[in-house]
Amino acid sequence: MLRLCKPCARSRGDRLVGLFSNVKIHYLNEGKSVLQPMAVGAAFSLLGVLEFEAYRQKGVFSTVASRIWLAGMAYLLVSSFCLAMADLVRELKNREFLGPLAILGFCVLQLWGAGQIGPRWLDHESAKGLAAGLASLNSPDLGYTALALGGYPARQYSFLAATSLVFGSSLLVANLTYGFVLSTAALSMRMGLKKLLGTLSPKPGLYASAIVFAVFTSPLIFLYARICEQSLLPSAFMMLAIGCFLMHTLGDKAGDSVRVGLAGGFLGSMHASALAAAILLIAALASKAIGARAREREEEKRARFAGIIQCLGLCLYIGVTVLISAFQMRSSLSAGKADSDFISGALISLVKENPYGLFRYITPLALLYLVLSLIGMLSVYDLYLALWSCAVLALSLFSKGANSYVVAQRATVIVPAIVSAMGFHVVDFAKRQQLLFSKWVALLMAALAIAVPVAENVLDPVQTSKFAKEEGVIQTAIASELAAALKSANSSTLVYFVDDEFLSDMMDFLAYCAPSANVLVVYGGQLEKYQKESDESFMKREGDLRMIENGQDIEGGFVIAALRPASIPERYGQGTRVSFEYFGNTYDLDICY
């Protein structure tokens, strides 16, 4: 367990404290068994060995590892959500209303419009990733050691698609899955920050809520949640890891330790920026182990040793996931081409108030924090965090496939870490200036906390690419309609005629909305078929087209659809017309079965 000691007098040189410089951490036994932390460390060490063997030998090792991993992810999210909700209930019982109501309001608002095509939609890559996840779930090891979209580990897509396998593939299910992950991450981060800020403020819940909302001034995070984009996961699990790590550091219960390891393992199984977040978590755990203090009593020495074993076990497991993922993704981590004009343009896009900006309204504060940290005016922890953030930005700039959008996409993982540290400094400064105890300040922060998600999600000021948004909305609507037609006709084959290149790429959308369907797209006189085994998604099959033209039955019949100006061949009948109106345009879809 950990004991928090009162901060001693600080010299002028460390008046701006670091993230943990106002607490002194001691590993103490306090009558509890040291077996618990040692058991956690040993268990995660064994998981690290199993992870290595799963990639080396596959077979039964990857099958067992995949089940443990999926169960661990379910435990991580469900237990974190339940603990956070219980904490909110305790606050409400203590008549502390502003903080809990603000964060609960956020959880509701960030799901605004879930399942409604228009406010929400599937991006092309979102649909392709979810389809890859569904395909992976049909393999014996759930795609545990495979790569999927973008050359990234398939397990992250399997995790996201698990709910679609259970409840069916739809925009609503995808929205609720992403919304639950994001809400749990926000609640967990708030709970950890509340624990930390309890040493500074009599109302830590309110200020913890305000810091969490500051994370969501980053426009891309809300955008990714709205379009079910896998790029949300690094920043969401970074928030979850921050909350779990703070609870682990300031409470050191076995459950908190397990959640830290699981969050770190998931970060180590995603793309490059998430690997950087996992490395930061390893450094934080190692720093905790190295910096642990103990008095001379023998039981305290044993407790300190048990705590170190626990941290080392967590570091081993997370480190193995990072190394394996980095080896798998070595081609995508290779250096790309970036000249001076590209670098300057990308950096400008990160600080401007546009869809690619990282911090938006709080950009000046974030830049000030980074500058103060780099010149040594804050603590050594802040210096390390600033250097890590610069390294992530450099990786985002110089790795393969970088452009202004991709750089911002890869760098969103630094937002929760910087905002957490920056928020701690703001609250600490306000405490020393006695600014925290006015009810008007509390009410203003609560109003701002609610206004941010309303402005970002309900009013939707994010000016995303009109072409990308229109493409995603229309194709999501068409795919949903075609999936419903297949279900009504009890058919497994769809032939889709289209002349507009803009709307011809339906295979990946339908691979998610109708995963068991045999989808054939006729465009420009050529037939293309979705092949689940191929990451390229397309394969010409002229023979299938001739079978349909000859009137032969394919697996009990088929559904034919055409998006105008394309039309259903006369021999199949006229069909039923469904019209969609988006962005001032009308799209007519004819369906015949």
C-alpha cells in the first residue's frame, strides 16, 4: 500500500511542482500480505511469456492468449466503468453535485445522435477495420497474431467488432461501442485525477472534471468517436491508463495494478503513437519502482520489494507487447519523405484552430507548458513528458505515410498526458493564490465543462472535409439499406450496379453491415467481388456475372440494387426505389428481389 505524506516546505526553485512532487510515496505493509502485489507481478510476467510464445509458435498458445486478452479487455472496461460510477454515487451522497453531473452530462452528450446517419456515419476505413475485426473473430485465435488494416495488429479491430458479432452489425452498435470506450476512459481519468487533486483542493471532483473536458477541446477526438474511427483508441486508452496509473500509485490495490497492466498491454498492441504511450507508461512504472522509499522496519522492506516485483512484472508484459508490435509494424514505422515545407505546414496545422489542431482553445496554455518544461522551469517529470511529446511529434512527422491529417491523427495520444500535467499545475497555482474557493469560480468551470462537449458534439463546428463526410454518410446509408434488403429477402448474394465512381466502393461498408453476404459490384461494365481473405478487398469475377445474367440461382436467390444513374437490367424488373437526401443532393436507390 502507499502512504501519502504532507509536502514539506519548498524552495523557490521548485515552487512550480511536478505531477507527483507534492506527494512522497512509501511502500508500507500496514498489516497486509505482500503476496498480493507479488502475485500480480508474477501473473503479468507469465502473460508476457505467453504473449511471446503466441507470436513465436502460434497454435494453442495464440488461442489461449487471445481468450485471456479478450476477457482482460472486458474486465478492464467494465470494472473501470463500475468503479467510476460508484465513485460518482459517493460524491452525490456527499452532496457534491457539480463535478458528477458535469461528467455524466458529457457521457450523454458525446453519444448525441448515436445511430442516426448524418450526425454520425462510418468512414471508409472505419467500416473496413470493423469488417476486418469480424473476419478475425471467425479465426481460431481471433486474429490475435495477425495484421489487418494499415498493417496494424488485428486484435484491436477484433475487440471493437466483438459487440457487432453479439448484437449485430449496425451504425448504432458501432457508435455505442466507441461511446462506451470513450466514456469509460473519461470517467477513469477523472477518478484518478480526483484522487491526485484531493491533496490540493476541497472540491477535487469539479476540477478533475474540468481537466478531462479540456482533453476534448481537441477536435479530432470527438470526430473519431462520431465516425467510429480506430484512431480514437490511442488517446482513449491513454486517458484510461492515466486514471488507472494514478489510482495504482495513490492506492495500490490489486485491481488497480491489474488494470494498469491491461491498459498498457492494449496500448502496446496498436499503432506507433500508442506504442509511444505504452513506453511512457513503462517509464512511469519503472520510476515508481526505483523511487520507492521504505523505512528500516523489516515488514516495510518486504512490502517495498513486493511492490518492485509487481512493477517489474507489469513492465515486462507491456514491454513484450510493444516489442512484438514494433517488429510486426517495422515497415510502417520506417522513415518517410518530409521536406522543410511539409514539416512547417504540418506543425502549423497542429496549432491552428482547424480540424487538424491538437489543442484548439487551450493551445496557448499547452505551448506555454511545453516551453516551461523544456527550459527546466518545472519538475523533472514535466521535462520527461515534454521530451516524450516532442518525440511523438517527430515520429508522426517523419514516419511513413505522413501528411497534415496523419500527423495530427498520430499525435492525439499526447493530448491527455499534457492536459493532465498542465491541469495539475493550474490547480496547484490557483491554490497557492487562493483562487479555488469561490463558488462563482466553481460555477463558471462547471458551465465551461458542459459547454465544451455541447459545442464540439451537438453544434458540430468541426469543418471536416465535405467530400469525406458526404462520401461516408451516403455510403453508410446505402449499406444499411442494402443490408436490410438482404435480411428481408433472406438472401446471401447482392449484385450492386453503380456508375458513379464516388459511390462505387461499397464492398467494405457491406462487409461490416452484411458480413455474411456475397457482394458483387458492377461498375463500368466490370464486376468486382469482396474477398474476405484479401486485404485488398477486390477481385474480378466475370464468371459470377454470367451466372446471374443466365438466370441461374446462386445460393437460394439474390438481391439486385442500382444507384442511379445506373439501373437494374430490365429482365430483373423495376424494383422498389428508396431516396436519400443529404447535403442538398438526392440519391435514388432501386432494389429488386
